[in-house]
Amino acid sequence: MATTSRVRTTDTALTTAETAFAFLTYEPAPLAFDARPVPGLPDTTIPLDELRTLLKCERYDSDTTDELWRQLAHHAREWGPAWVVGAIGIALPALTHLAAKISRGRARHADDVDSEVLAGFLHALRTADLTPPRLWLRLCWAAWRAGVTVIKADDGEELPLNLPSGSRSPKMPYGHPDLLLGRAATAGLITTDAAELISATRFGDALIEHLAAERGVAASALRMRRRRAERIVAAAVTRGDLSTPVRSYRPRNAAIAA
């Protein structure tokens, strides 16, 4: 769970949570997690700050991560506020990274994004079904979706400056980028999977790292597939091949991006 630093002039929801987490881990009696029931973790009790460091420095499989977060979510739900703060503290490196990615280029919304990311994660921590797999990813997805609502709401509230008035014909090719991707897939220029990958990660809320984990492939491999497909679509747009809808699927295997 990597961190992404941001310069702050005031406390935010995430920095406040970090301060609260620090209080829990002070000597002589730091809050500690019993790692013995979690396969793959050391067979001992670990102070929460040391557990967070361990998770940042070591890679664990999904079975270990799922059981860890089942235990942390159970503690947060059953053992009181200290364990809510503790679970959030363990997740803070990832939450900070997600919030920074969402608010990149939109510094004035960073505080609101922090608040929504934390609120989304906390809601999922309290309510998510703990039985299905990929619990950690599902908690992160909840945080990501909550944070993105801040940016989406802002995009809908303001019109760009110097917006021309009156009606005029749109430039070709017409339509939302998803329509262009659909036309490219229908024409056989790229695969449907490639179109969905571009749409989900460029225009939707999906993180390519999460999709890679769900599919069991390397994130770098998915980025390469996306880049290859995007180049094909860009070339088709430049040629004007996607200016009108394609009525039938005509695969051209030599040009398909997988």
C-alpha cells in the first residue's frame, strides 16, 4: 500500500485519522493485533504501527489479506472505536494514495476528496459482506467511488470558461468516447475487452491495479494492452474511420488489440 505525499496547509480527514492512529500506537501500551489466526502473518501479536509497516514492506496473497481484513473489520464492528481508528490507520497509506490520485490537478477539492474517501471506506468497513473474497479490494473500491463523487459533482456544476453560445454542428466523430470505443470494437479494430478496459480506466472509476488483481495479471500488462488499443483508436479517429456508426461486426485479426 504505497503512499503519495501532498502538501497541506490545514488538517484533513486523513491527516486527523493519522494523528488518532498515532495515539493508539504510543508506548508503553500500543494497540496490538493478534496475527496468529491469519495464515501467512507472523505467529504473534503485533502492534498496529508495526503491522502497517509489515504490510507496506511485504507482499501477501489474497487469502492472507482477506483474512486480515475480516479480522480487522470484525474488531472495528465489535470491539469499539479504538479498533475503528486502528483499522483505518492500517488502511491510511492506501487511502492517501487513492485520494491523491483522485484530486490530482484539482487541489481545491483535495480536502473534500479526503473526507469522502475516508467516509466511503468507513461505511464499507462497517457494512460490507465479509464472506466473499477480495475484501480489501472491495473496501478500496468503496473508498474510491466515494472520493470520485466529489470530482463528478464539480464537473457537473461548472461550465467551461468562454463557452460559445448558440447552436453549431459538433465536430466529427460525434458522440461520447464510449461510442467511439464501441465503433472501434464493432469494426474489429480492437477487442471488446480492450474497449471496456479503456472505458473503465479512462472514463470510469476503475483503477488498473485493481482490475489486474481481479484478473490475475500484472498491471503493466494491462497498461500495455490499453496503450496498444488506444493507439489503434487514435489512428482510426485521425483517418475518420469512426465518424459514422459501424453496422456489422467485421473482425480484422491483424488489427485487433488484445
